[in-house]
Amino acid sequence: QVQLVQSGAEVKKPGASVKVSCKASGYTFSDYYMHWVRQAPGQGLEWMGWINPNSGDTNYAQKFQGRVTVTGDTSITTTYMDVSGLRFDDTAVYYCARAGSVLGLSDAFHMWGQGTPVTVSS
Amino acid sequence: EIVLTQSPGTLSLSPGERATLSCRASQSVPNRNLAWYQQKPGQAPSLVIYGASSRATGIPDRFSGSGSGTDFTLTISRLEPEDFAVYYCQQYETSPRTFGQGTKLEIK
């Protein structure tokens, strides 16, 4: 069945970087856009960006441009999200989420990873 | 950027009652590309409704979505105990994708 399995919890110091992975299985990896969403403690959902795993094209929310990089490795069906220059307010659960239809850019998020908690603490 | 405003912030109801959740957009959402997600404590969100009115796989028919333009509604006809959760609306047509702030549906 379709699964998105994310890497484990991380604790980082301010100014450091973190790389979260999202391993996909059960479908053709390159056919579906992958998005990243985060949720700060007790807060709502915030969209960060997407990647087209087939082409490598990416798009980011303006507030994350220059600090967030999303990449994909089709050989191991894994997407990565790298956040640099971590700040205390980057403490959140980070989710990968897959679009629902083949090459569907304007599509809802039909499948979600389990989430990766990232804590920024000195 | 399309801003989504959900109301009410908290809705207190009893099992068996009808729930009506609202999502209002700051500008028209093209192609009715609006979704609703359910999130329970400690879990990832899960898709309930997409395309404003289509139920996601496995979602029971007590869930329905309606609306277009700037006003959208999620209705749960007869609440079951497992329906109590936080619900988020999202527009997925324009960039950035945006979410509402959420409605917490709690047991009265």
C-alpha cells in the first residue's frame, strides 16, 4: 500500500541545519508532487513548498525561500527537506504530503507522512 | 495570497448532532480547489474532502462539503465519537497553498 515514512525526531541548536527525509513506497515515486507542511506546537498547518520528483522542479513559500531546500532521489524514492539557519520558532512537526493524482500540481494532499518533530534548543 | 478564515474556532456538540463548519476565503478559490482535513491529537492530518465536495477514499457519507467562490462548508450529518477532532480547510490552487486556522470540534 502507499506509504510515506519519515525520519526520526531531531534536536538542533540555533543556527544549525536539519535534513528530514520522507521515504515513499507503494506507487510510482516520480509521478506525484510532494509537499512539505509544518506545524508548530499547538498551532495550525503551514505550507512550505513542493517538489516535482520527476523534473526536480521546486516551489517554496516566500517566507522559506533561501532557507529551505527540497530535493528528491528517485533511485531510493525519497524526498528530503533541508532547513538551514534554524531559529527557535522553527520548532515544529514537519510533514511530507503527497498529491492525489498523477502530475497533479493543483491537487489536495491525499497521503501524509507520520511527521518528524524538530526541536531547536540551545 | 488567499487567506482562509474558519468559524467557529471551537464547536461543542454531542454525538448524533449535526456539525456545520465554515471556511471563508479572502478571494475566490479557483476551480473549487478547496480541501478539508481532519487531525486528531498526536496524528498527521488526513484528507476528508477535496474539490470542495468530493469525499476522500474511505470517508463515510455523513461527511459532505459544499460551496464555491469564497464560502465553503463542511457538514457532518450525525456526529460519531471518532469525528471529534480539529478540522482545517485548505486551498490548493494558488501559491502559496494556504490553510485556515482550524476549527476544534469537541464533545459537549
